[in-house]
Amino acid sequence: MNLPALPLLFLFLPSGVPEGILAKLYDAKIAKAARIIYGGSVNPINVAAFVREETIDGVLVGHASVNAKEFLKIISEVIKKQ
């Protein structure tokens, strides 16, 4: 069964944590400029959960982008959330 991925890790990760880690590893300027992109199994069903998370700046659509109808559904869901 191919279950859609859910942003479970991000539910437990307060906003600012990824930036804090990057600031410690590099510096504050790089951390502030960095964008966190989820690149897992994005589809029309789960994309809304990803785009509403404060710790995620966007999604990288993989396999679903091959099917134009599925890709357009994903884009439509993202637009609804803006």
C-alpha cells in the first residue's frame, strides 16, 4: 500500500528550530536566508498539511509531477492555502 507521507516531524518541531540549527552550524545570515523545502511524497491529499506548517517554506513535487492532472491538483491545493 502506498500511503501518503505526513509532516509528523514538523508537528513536534517549533518554528525557528531549523534556523537555529543552521545558525549554529554556519551563521545567522545563512540561517535567515535558508528555505526549508519538503521533498518527500507530495500529492493532492497531503500537500495542504505541508504548506500550512510554519517550518516548511515549500514542497518539491517528485513523481506526482509526471501526471499533469495530479500536478495541477497539487498546485490548486497550494493556491487555496495562500
